[in-house]
Amino acid sequence: MGFQKFLKSIPKSTASDRTSLLPLALRTIDSSLGTTTDLTPVAQNQLNQLIETHLKSSFTAKDFLSFLKNRIHYHPILTNLDFYLFNYAASVDSFRHDNTTFEWMVRTLAITHRLQYLTTLLQFISSNPCPCADGIFSCPKTEPIYRFAINAYCKVCRFDDALLAFDTMRRLIDGKPDVAVCNIIIHGFVKFKHFDKALEFYHRMIGERVKPDVITFNTLISGYCKNSQLGLALQMFKEMKTHGCSPNVVSFNTLIKWFLLDGKIEEGIGMAYEMTEMGWEISAVTCEILVDGLCRKGMVLKACDLLICFSMKKVLPRTFDYSELIERLCREGNVVRATELVDELWRNGNLPSLIACTTLIEGLRITRKIDEAYKIMEKMLQECMLPDSVTFNCLLSDMCDAGRAKEANKMRLLGLNKGSDPDTVTYNILISGFKREGKKKESEALVEEMLDLGFIPDIATYNRLVDGQAKSKS
């Protein structure tokens, strides 16, 4: 049974019989859609009471929308009857739906994945447009309503329904469709690997004089790349200019990523330089793509050189965290190069993250480069970058083991001045270091400081520390 036929089969209701016609509406709609609704007597009674109580005899679209939102939508039993009520209202002589009820119903059906009802609803809208479209212009809400439905279809690969809805919308609206609607369909085709249909729809857009935007081109560029057609992707990139559209960061990032994946290293790096020449700032995402792509190809040192070049040109984003590159360099034994990279970037104003510094210090410690580790820690503290206690204490221990307890204590005092709180382990490391060096005065001063701070819990611990100093002296 067609939609118009089933509506005609529902007798027009009046104020006296409107609730009694609801069961007939439910059965008729179920028959037309090939579904069944088992409405229990209790639910039927609840629904009748709600209609009698909250819908006036001559209710308006505003009244009906309020009824759906406030009385039906959150009802545990009746919420799925909203579409039946929508069609029941359409059968009332004095009532006419408008764009508010259309939009609510379309969104509700789409969000709850009742797409079989959504198709029927769109047919109803096309045959019964909003009252504001009774003049020479169409309802301005028609396109947004259909756009939401088209998006719902594309998300689940129902492209026949999406195209039917698009064609219907095309007939109802004034002028050309908005490019945003076309982008939804193109993106859906690309997502579900129907790239030939995406290109076909793109050419249809151009033929209908719908001007593509940067999203259109970025979607198609991505589609070409995913189909291993980098040459055509680059051609589409150049075609943007002929349509008066400028590429954005996403355009460049997509091409850079796929050039690197395809082993076209110079082309990928060249795209990054072209970005800067066109006035675009390199984003943190761009840097991540470049560094990750180069490292995957075993070109870690080239990634370092590239970052240094960007830093010297003042185009390296300050939000980019190069800790993963530092970690990879340290893991591969290139600790010296990692140190050079951090120093160079830091000198140009690109402060490393706390993780990058900690990773580098650990790498330097493992390779016994204590001086370099000390310098990094000192610079961190001067920038108020407070390390974790484990890293801090391990470096102090290494310095004390190397007979440099005085420098280690100096670092503790610097950290204390910048907000770092030493713990019991910190003091024990330094006390032991001073003991081994026979520096009783410094050791006693730390013990007294521990006592003042409450780090010595009892007299036995205190005596043990003092005895240790005496034995160290003897």
C-alpha cells in the first residue's frame, strides 16, 4: 500500500473521535510498512489519556511538538510510537505539520536508526510541504531537514535512499543545493570504497554548477590516495585553484602522509616546504606525519635535520612534542644526536616537553654521560620544568657515585628553589655521598635538615645516621 493510500484509508478525525481512531491508524501504518505493533490495553489506555489531557481539540504544530518532546519522547513504553502519532496527527482535519515537526521527526528517526520509517516520512514531506512554502518560495528548513536524513543514510551505506532523498530535496528547494549536502554523499561513497561513484557525483555537482569547496577536494584527494593514485590526487590538488579554492592544512597533510607511505620522500618533504611558501603554518599534525613517516622508513636522522630546519626558519609549531623522536634516537644509541637536537630546538625557542627531557636524561645516564645529563636537568629546573622524583634521585645518585656530592646537593637546592620537594631518598643519597667523600660537616647539615623537616621518625634512625657519620670519619 502506498503512503498516500494508507493516509486516505484513515478516516478524518474530529474532536470527539480522535483517540478512538488511533488504533486504526496504528494497524494501517503497520500494514503499509510491513511491521507489527503490539500495543497492550494498558499502553493504549495510557496513550489515550495523554492525548486527551495534553492535546487540545484543535491543537497546533507547536502543541503537537511539545507533546512529542515532553510526554512521549522519554516515556518508557510509548516513545517508539512517535511516528504513529505523527501520522495520526496528519489525519486530523484541523491540523497541519510544519518544518518544526518535520525536523523533530526526521532527527528522531535517524538517531534511533528507524530508517524504514524515515523513507516514508520524506515522501510525506515532499507531498505535504511546510505551510510557509505555500507562497512562491520554498521552506528554508527543507534543505537542512533532508541533509540530516541524507547523512543518516550515508552513514549506513544506504546510498540509493540517500540519492533519492537528494533528488527529492533538489526539486523542493529554491536554487542549487548547498555544497555541504553534496560533501556528505561524496564522503559516504569514499568511506565505503565506492570511489567511482564519488567521482561521478562530483562531476554531477560541477554540471549543476554547485561550487565545490576545500572539503570536497580534500575528500577526493584522500580517495585517490587510498586507491594508490597519487598522481591523480596531485592533479586534483592543482584543480582546486581552477575552481577558486585554496588548499588548507588538511590538503597538504593528506598528500604528505601518502607520499611518505609510498616511499616518495622528497615529494612529501617538498609539500611541507610548499606549505610554508604559500603562507600556511606547519601544524603539530604535519610534524607528526613527517617524523613518523621518515622514522618508519629508517630515516631518523633526516627527521632530526628537518625539525632543525623548521626551527631555524621559525615555522616549527611550539605545540609539537618531539619526545617520541628523542626516545627512538636514545633507543637506537644516538644519544649524542638526541642531545644536539634538543639543544638546537631549545636554543631557537622550541622548548622540549617534560617527557622528552626525562627520556633524554635516562638515555644519557645509561651511557654514563653524567655531565650532559646534569646540564639538561639544570636547564629544566631553570625553566621550572620539575622532573619526577625517580629521575631526579637517580641522577643525584649517579653524581654522588662519581664523587660529585657537592654538585648534586647544588642541584637539590636549585630544585628546591623552583618548587621541587626532596624526599627521604634524596637526603639519604646525598648523605651517603658526603660520607663517602669524608665531608662530615655537609653530611651533618643534611641530617639536621632532615630532622627539621620530620624525615627522621625516631631517635634510633637519628642515631644510626650519626653513627654512620662517625664510622665514615674513622
